[in-house]
Amino acid sequence: MDEPIDTKKLRLDLMNFYGTALFAGFDGALEDLLELDKESEEELIKRAIKKGIDLQKYKEIDH
């Protein structure tokens, strides 16, 4: 069974990504940034996959 994804960390990293893009002058990133806050965990994971983000670093491993 796959390990669960740390969606809090993923959401924060995506917010940083879009925030940086917005600061760099990409106004379209504002809409993405605002949508992130409302997205479900499933939608968030789908967005990350679309962006080509490696979800391996967000897998939670119980020790």
C-alpha cells in the first residue's frame, strides 16, 4: 500500500511556487494561488502531478 502524501507540505510548497511566480510578474499565478487554499487533497495532488512535481518527497513514512 502506498504511503499517504503530506498534503500540508505539498500545499505550502505550491503556494510558495505560485507566490514566487506572482512576485516575478506572472499575474496569472494569482488565480492559482487563490485556488490552492480551496482545493481538496485529491485536487492538490492532481495539480502537483500536472506540474511534474515528484510526490516521493511528500510521502509520509511511519517509523
